[in-house]
Amino acid sequence: MPVRPEDRVPEPPPEGAVQPPSGHLPEPGPPTEEAAPGPDAATGPAAREDEYAEALNDVEDRWRRALADLDNLRKRHVRELERERSAERARTAAAFLPVIDNLELALSHAGADPGAIVEGVRAVRDQAVNILEGLGYPRHAETGVSFDPARHEVVGVVQDPDAEPNTVVQVLRPGYGEGERQLRPAAVTVAKRE
């Protein structure tokens, strides 16, 4: 005797499978007049268009607010960046005030012993070099080191039998800084190969 579809026992779903909701679900079929409301009903096409227009207005409003917030953030960032630049310039200038004070003191003693003035100017120079080093720009005026195109600028080549070829023989102008934080390279003369 054949088994009717309504008498058939369904097989259990595989483990981990998503289960359909329990309870009675309406059978699919042609819509009835009650199930298909007309355009005048609250859930008709006119109501849907109103919902879409309201949702679109809401999204547009949020978009405009986000643009305004972004513009305000950009303006605030520009102001804060300028404030930080001003503060950094002021800190750097303040670091050099003692150097200026000491130079003025040396000039006020210009009629004194020339040897003392030279020593005073040397001390002021050392003070300025220390300030630059504290700002992250150490001085480079070494001789006898290998030529490094990243740190040295060759302004002359000399023959020096006591120096290894391609080494710095004389520093004409010291360099300050290292790598990407270099203010300027050292101007040097280099020993050449014979």
C-alpha cells in the first residue's frame, strides 16, 4: 500500500542545521482580498513611499551632520597644529636666549684681554652646540672618519699620504643632525686615492 504524503514522518535535520520556527505557518497560496490591502490602507504603496522618503531624509540629515562634524574637526586640527607650532618655536627661541645673553656679555668686555674674549666666545659656541644637540641635532665635525655621502658634502679632494683614501681630512663647516633630521651635512675635504 502506498504511503500518503501527510502520513510520511520527516527525517531529522542534520546536526547544526538551522531549524525553521516552530508553530503554524500559513500555507502559501493565492492572496485573498483580506491579505492584499489596497493602496488606501496603512501598509499600501503610499505608506511605503512615505517611509522611504522619511528614511532617505534621515540618512541625508545624518550625512550632512557627519560632513559638518568632519569640517569642524579639520578646522580644530588646523588651530591645534598652529598652536603647537607656535609653542615649539617659543621653546626653541627661549633655549637660545642664554646664548644671546652671553654674546652680549662678551661684547661688553670687548676692550678687555683678547684671550679672555676668545675663551668666552668659545664657551658661548659650546653652549649653542649643546642646545642644538638637546633639540635633536648633534654636531658632526670629525676628521679621520670614512666619507659618508649622507653626512658629508665634499668641497675638496686632497692628496694626503698619512690618510687612508676616501677619509675626511678636514672639516670646513660642521654638520648638524642625523638621517632624516639633518639640518645640513658637514662640508669636508677628502683624501683621494693615489
